[in-house]
Amino acid sequence: MKTLDQFNFAGKRAVVRVDFNVPLNDKFEIGDDTRILGAAPTIKKILADGGCAVVMSHLGRPKGVEAKFSLKHIQNRVAEVMGAEVLFADDCIGAEAVAKAEALKPGQILLVENLRFHKEEKNGDVEFSKELAKLGDIYVNDAFGTAHRAHASTTVMAQFFPENKCFGALLAKEIESINKVLKEGEHPITAVLGGAKVSSKITIIEKMLDTVDNIIIGGGMVFTFVKAQGGKIGSSLVEDEQLELALDLLKKAEDKGVKIYLPADVLAADAFSNDANTKVVLSNEIPDGWMALDNGPESMKEIKEVILASKTVLWNGPLGVFEMEKFANGTIQLGEYISEATANGTFSLVGGGDSVAAVKQFGFADKVSYVSTGGGAMLESLEGKLLPGIAAILA
Ligand code: AMP
């Protein structure tokens, strides 16, 4: 793997693709600066070596040039976090950007304007990529969140740095964490797959069947499996067109010796509301008019045993409708079990979708081994795909 440590940036100008797509409020204040903090190790290493950095990112989904999506809004915060002077170029390509990049002194940063002000960025335009490549001598990709997109700055521009390209520290950590589960995971390996729909997780479930020892299924997905097996699911979430596939997955798991855990009991509600009446029922005996919105106590006992006996845990997707307090218990307890297992030496990766929001909300982010920074990119990695942004560095 071509990592940052293999380069000495002294006297060099690095072009660093980061993910500074941070939420801004209507006063253009940053709501959550996790992504800026996430890029700090990479940028600080470049500057500490005696190099300078041209930093590029997208922000939001602008249609052409739109001032509200300007990266200028975050310039000061980037300077604070990096502890360095940050200059700004009003366009990510062109004479001004090149001149400012060439004038950078060691220890300085040039932040260039939103890449997506040019439609060529998302189109992966080669000429545009070539213009971006003029900004530095070494290309560093540290944007895991967009590594699954073959955009100009995430993938295409890498070809203009045949020898001088590498992963940033954050992207390297993401790859390492995925490998620790999919390639070098210590057994027993358990994947917890929750969330709303089976249809969005099919490829992941199939990939996991080749990798793990146990799959714990949770969330709304459960009831497609339960119905397929002939259970009564009341008005719980179901995808009727996936019933056959659900049975097929269960059969494949059996053939491969992978144990699938579906919850024995659930917390059912008489409305999709935090004010609903609730009761614990068996997951295959949900009364008409009731819907299951969380796991029940018996199923959580079983999950606890499986998690605490695992050496590697992947968690993708909540076990219930954790956005409502009444249905958050299963997800919170799972976070506790995974934290406990991690404290005992288990490697735990949380990634892809709402489980990341859940671990942050409930305070488990520091108690698991790694929380992924990329939603879609993580999901595609778990499906076993080599992401274009990663392939471009490896090429
Ligand atoms: P995903 O994006 O696939 O990870 O799905 C996350 C969503 O699934 C969250 O918004 C949860 O509220 C929702 N969810 C979890 N459990 C259930 C359930 N039993 N019924 C309906 N939705 C659920």
C-alpha cells in the first residue's frame, strides 16, 4: 500500500484531496467539523516534513458556482485545526490557483474553491483532471467518503502522478479496517446487519456469507425473513418481492456453515410513534395492527453472547428505530456489548449508514475500534468492490 510515510514532503508541494463536505448552517457556521479534524494527521505530516499542501474538496451539491457552497466559509476553521496559515484560491483550476500554489512556502496551505463548481469534476473529465494536477508534485488522496466515485479529483487525476501518489492517513486507516474484517479477520467473525431494507443489503449479506461465522440480522429487514419462513409479522416493514431471496440467503448460509441470528422476540408498537403502546412479542407472532420496531430482551441476550464470543465484529445498520427513544434500546445495548468486546480485545468496525449516527449519538464512538467516515464508500467496500479512488492509487 502506498502510504504517506513512504514520502518525505520536504520542499514538495502535495495536492491533497480531502473530504471537507461539512454541514453549514444558514450563517455558514460549521455544524460538525469531524471531517476537518479527520484530515489533520495527513496535512500536518506534510507540513511537518517541510512541505506545503494544496487542499481540495467538494462541498454540498452546487449547480455551477453558488456562493453558499464556497469553501471560503471553512478557511478559518481549517487554519485553526491545522495550526497553519491557509491561503485561498477562488477557483480550483486556472492561472490564479497555479500561481498561488507555486508561491506557497513550506508550512503553508492553499485551500482551493469547491471542485464541484465545475461539472467536469463529477464527470471525471481528463482535461480538468490535468489542470488540477498542475497544482502540485505529489497526489495524496485522503477522501474515503468519495473514493467510490470516479470523479476527476478522487480518481482520474491520479494518472498524472504515476510514481508520486499515495493514500492519506485517514484513507489508509479505512482500508486497513476493512481488511481487518474482510481479509485478515480473526475468527469468530460476526457481522451485525441492521437497517430498514433487505434489498439495499443483499450484496453485503452475500459477501459476508463468504467471510464471517455469524450474521446477526436486525432492524426492519428481519420481517422479510420472518414472513418468508411463514411467521406472522403484523404490519411490520416487509419487502414482499424479496421473500424468495430471503429464503435463498438462509439456505446459502446453511450450506456455507454461517450461523444466522434472527431475533426471537421483538418490541411491537400499535403505531409508528414514540407515543405508541408497546409490548414484547415473539417475532413470528406479531398481532395484526402491531409492528415490530426494536429487538426484545431474549434476542438481546442471545446477541450479547455471540458478540462477546467474537474476535472480530462488523456493525452496519441499527437494530431498531433508534431515532425514537422508545425503540432505541436494542441499538444502545448492542453498542454496549460491542464496546465491552472491544475492551476485551475484539476488533470492531462500525460503518456504512445509520449505525455510525447511532454510535455517535449514544457515545460509543470512542469505545469501538474504528468508526468509518464513508457511508456509500463503506457499503461498496463491504460488498467486496475495489473502489475506483483506491484502485487509482494502487495502479
Ligand atoms: P439503513 O439506512 O438501511 O441502515 O436503515 C436505517 C433505518 O432503519 C433507520 O432510520 C431506522 O429507523 C430504520 N429501522 C430500523 N429498524 C426498523 C424497523 N423495525 N422498522 C422500520 N424501520 C426500522
